[in-house]
Amino acid sequence: MTTTTETTKRTALYGEHVKLGGRMVPFGGFEMPVQYAGILKEHDAVRRRAGLFDLSHMGQFLLEGEDVADWADRLTINAVATMKPYQARYNIFCNERGGALDDVIFYRLLKHFLLVVNASNADKMWAHLNAHPASGVKLTNLHGKRSLIAIQGPKSAAMLQPHVNVDLATVRYYFCVESSVYGHPVTIARTGYTGEDGFELFVDDRIAADVWNRLLADHTSDGLEPCGLGARDVLRLEAGMPLYGHEMNEEITPVQAGLTWALKLNKPEFIGKTALAGQLERDDYARIVGLIMEGRAPAREGYAVFMGDREVGEVRSGSLGPSVGNKNIATAIVSKDAATIGGTVTVEIRGVRHPALVVALPFYKKKENV
């Protein structure tokens, strides 16, 4: 039986998760399903067919006004003003030291921008945006008021296509479209956090359960599985996608996290620019790498990493990697001299040091033409 505190919220799909036997846990201020039939089964569904996720705990902010793009460009490391209509773009807000406040996605719709932030950072990011007001920008907080459903996997397009009024083949990766699903208004984005093809559906809370239930009713026979946070975390780790609070935080910068592809130092100004440029120039920083354990011992967050007898870092995320030959995989932040791809380090687990191979991220890349 699941209990809840006064401060724990529920998404519009909470009742559906309970009916499906989802094991509910507190996450980001909401009660969310960590798994249904099991993490490995749900992981397999996403890699081979498709999985359905409730992401309604994520923070959603509406940004309106003629100055939104220029305003956002001064607060983030990636470019906002160059986004095309209906384009989505990954971005990061930093502090003056270059540490990451949050990693986010901007969606540029015709009349406004939609900003999606991590659930655990929603309150912090709302405060941050309001601490930098601009006269030509209007902010609306939709957190907990609008649902987000993701269908992810190589068969996601085939499953979703019969129920929308747009040709999904025309929606490119990291673009979105205004459409309908089962006759309900929806914004469909070709984005995701699993390393597979997939779509995220922004829908009103009032129709979220209808969309969720009808997708499962229509496609469970095709292998669609409801999936929880546990499978999502394994999938994103295999795909080398950072999780805020692990591969980056207010002390770990986007440069350290290996996200320099999103860093636009040609922008005139943005918060953290000087610190990030200096860090890149010095090139003496600890950085995120991938580890594959040589034995069966699992690496877990916080475990110390050694090179010889010297401690050089710590594990940030760890899991069994079903798509990596069922080996134990991890990310770690380590000193520059320990970050050589192909090198060997050891991870201390309960007083014993176990060898691990240093590898480039991601651990897994999706199959093409599926």
C-alpha cells in the first residue's frame, strides 16, 4: 500500500498506474511508478518495441513575448534565438561559476516557447527565471497542471501514427508539431530520454488518462508496455544521457559533463560564460567518463575510483546494462589523467577494489532504419 505525505503530489495518471500494479515511489515531489512488470522487461520493450512513460512530473513553463529568445540567450549556454519554428533544443542554465542549475529543453512554437525542466528543479528554476525579469517576457508556470506522456522505442511511430492527424515521418528529431491524438489537442515532440526513437505528447490533464489507456488498449498486443522510472534510468544511462544531480549539478559544469557541443561561446554574454571559457582553456578539470566493470561487482553512486593507490574520483551513476552484454556500467567523474579512453581504473566496493575499463560515452547507440 502506498502512502503519501502532504507535500507529495500526484499526476493525472496516478490512478492508472495503481490499476496497472505500478510500484509507486516519491520522485521530484510526485508519486511516480518506478516499475510495473519489472525493470528488465520494460527496458526490453523500449529497446525492441515500445514503452509508455508518464513524465507529467516534469516542470513545464510557458514563455511568451517578443523578447523571450534574447532573454533566454542571456541565461543559457546554448542558442535560443536561432531556433526555427517548431524546433526543440537541449540547453543548460548555469550559475556564475559555470555549475549547472538544470538541463532543459526549449520548444519553439508559433506564438510562444515551452520550457521543460527537471521535476526536482522545477521550483528552483521558476525562482531563477523570475529573478531575471524582462519587460517583454511573460512567464506561466504549468508544473503539475499539464500532462506529458512519452512513447519510446523502434515501433513507437508505427503505434502512434493511426491515432494522430499528422504524418509522423515529417516530424524530424528534435522538432514538434501541433496535432491531435484520439481527437484531443496535443503537441507532439520527437524527443526522448531513452536512446531510441520516440515521441513526447503534451496534453491537458483532463484527457491524459484517455490517451494513456487507449494507447495501451490498442497496442499492448503489439508489445507496448507501461514503463517506470527504473527502466528509464537504465535506458538513459546506456545511451550516455546525463541525469541532473548525477552527471551534472551546481558544482559539475557542462564542460566537465562532456556537453561542450551545447556550449555557444560565440554568444555575446550569458551567465557562466567566463567560468566555462576559462575551464575549457585550462583543460585541467575532472570530467565524466564511462566505466565498464570487468567483473560482476556493481558500481554504485558515490563509490570511490582509484588509479593505482591514488583516489581520482567517484562514481556518479551505475547499473546493469542489458544492452551492453549485461555488464555492469557506470559513469564517474575522474581527474584528467584517469580519463584516458581504454585505460583501467579500480572502483572500491565494500573495501575491495575492482577493475574497470574507461570507455567513451554512450555505451549504446540505437539501431538505424528501424
